[in-house]
Amino acid sequence: MAQMVKRAFKYRFYPTPEQAEELARTFGCVRLVYNKALEERTRAYTLQGRRVSYVESSARLTAWKRSGEYDFLFEVSSVPLQQ
């Protein structure tokens, strides 16, 4: 019987100051969107007993971006915000 060899690789990357700033901005926006979506999901479940779908959350993200209060969300890629 053949034995399977497991391997692991560690990678380290050293971003430039510009990349580090962009990463910090992106992660900050992702955290904000995640927390707002979680708050809405919790509220909907607690008050109405219903679940919020991905489609509803995605629509809310669009609404937040267009509200004017969260204009800075346009500065980062929408892919990590939606995920």
C-alpha cells in the first residue's frame, strides 16, 4: 500500500507601502460590510423570524454604496465586499 506524503508550503509577502495601504482600506471596508450585513441578518431573524438571502445582502450592499454615507466603498473592488 502506497503512503501519501503531505506537504505544506508557507509563503510570506512584503507589500510595498502603497499595497499595504490598499490592503488596509479593502479589509476595513470588508469588515464594515460584513458587520452591517450580520446586523441586518440578526435583526431580520430576531424580529421577523426570517432569513436574509445572499441576493438581499448583495442588494443592500448596492444601496449602502449609493446612500452617500458610504461613498468610500466605491474605492475598493466589489468582489471582496460581496464575498
